[in-house]
Amino acid sequence: MRAGWDIKVVQLGFIVLLLSACADMPEISQSALPAGYALMPGDEALWQRLTEAEQRRALAFLSDGSTIRSSLAGDY
């Protein structure tokens, strides 16, 4: 009977661990891909994975004629 209890406690711990990992994930925006810019292959999928802050930065880069990918590189 004790072994069954131990397995349930381990399973509960695993579930809590998974839920806490999900809570730390950045919020991903589902805003539409901006139109009117020259986009590269794969940009639509990349755009959907960006956080809202990353999307705002990417939009600033796009408006200056740069790319979404270049907006993800650090400032030098």
C-alpha cells in the first residue's frame, strides 16, 4: 500500500514541476505579421514565436529597412 502512495506523490511532484516551468515562459503574442514590409522566408513562423516586446523591436527594425532576424541580435 505504501508503494502506491509514493508513486502518487512522485507524480504530483512532477505535475507541479511542469506547471511551474510553464509559468516562467515568456508571454507570446499572437498579433498579425506586419504587412507592407519585405519579409524573408520563415518570418511568419518566427513572428509568432516572438514576445510582444520582441515584436515591437522587430517592427522598428522593419520600418528602417532591416529584418526581423537582425532585431533579435544584441546591440553592439
